[in-house]
Amino acid sequence: LGLWLLGAMLCVMIAAVLGVNVRLPQPLRNLGMATLGTLVGTGFNISLIERITDWWPSIILMMIMVVLMVPAAYVVFRRVAKWDRVTSMIAAVPGGFGSMVLIAEDVGADVRSVSIAHMFRIIVVIMMMPVLVQWFAGSSVDIAVANEAKRIPADLRDWGILVLCAITGPFIGRALRLPASVILGAMLVSAVAHMAGLVTGRVPPEVVAIVQVVTGTWLGARFAG
């Protein structure tokens, strides 16, 4: 479903470059960001915490790769692309596309440059991940999709808690002085709710797709002007 975000962003970006007025109203942008953060938080649950000890070799390897690759990418962006320090750092650090772009906006980095860097990173991951999973794990990514589909759909109680996370999250994010407080605050509150077992249902993929289209539209609109 990440392709929904990339597709919307690319279409709106092209329209923006061609001079079309693609400005997204600020309230709609904030609503999309809070909802996206809430949906990202749904990836955290009790079973994830219980299984984290089984993944320690991968976690250690990932931390080593991040420590090695972030400085290397920073040097490339700084010396080859000639980007400023803040933009180079945000572009070099791996993270969620929407989150990193929002953080870039908050800290004064070049949003366009950060968007391009992370867009290409995600495209490479999307193209390589199915092959790598099949190669190393001997299984298809369709299995993960099937397992997710087995989860019980969210009921009214789950939806009520998720809406509450989206509403209160941005305020908590600002209180904690988080960068990109709207999305990170909502993600934090949603993650806590899921790890506490307050929410157990699955959000329909159609809702995720709609939120990603709104997010991609806002990101693409940043290329206007």
C-alpha cells in the first residue's frame, strides 16, 4: 500500500511542476498526518514485544548498518549533492517517508531534497524486498499479507480509541516537544494503546490507502513554486 502514497505524490508533483495549483488546505493536511501517525502506531502490539528477543541478531546487524551507512550517506549528500548540513542529515537518516519529510519541514531542511532522497530509497526497497525475502527466508511476502488479513477487523470500540489517538496525539506530541509533533504524537499514543491491548482489530486496507493518498498529495504539493 506504500505505492498509494508514492503514486499520489508523483502525480501531484508532476502537476505542481507544470504550474497547476495543487495546494492542500492546512486542516486537511493536519488531519491526514494525525491519521497516518495513528495507523503507523497500529504496527506495535504485544506480540511484537514478545518476539523481539528472537530478532536480536537482525536488530544488532541493523544497528551496525545504520551507524555505518548514515555518516556515509551524509557525506555524499553534503559533498556531492552540496546540500546543507540539516538537509543532508535528515536525508541520510532512514525512517518513514511522511515522518521524515515532516521533520524536515519542522527543522528547516529542504523538503524537496529530503523527499527525493527518501522516495528513491523507498523505491529501491520496494523493488528489492520481495526478492530478498524469497532468497533469505524461502517464503513469499504474500504470506505476511495473508497473516495480516487474518486479523479481526476493527470494531466500534477499536475505532473509537483510534479516533481518540488521532485527536489527542498531536497535543501530546506538542507537549513533549516532539519534531513533527502531529504525526509522531499520534503514532506514540496509538502504539501505547496497541501495546496495552486496548486495540486489537485490523484497520481496513482501503482506509490506509485513502490516508496515504492524502499524505502523498500533500508531499507532492510541496514541489509547487
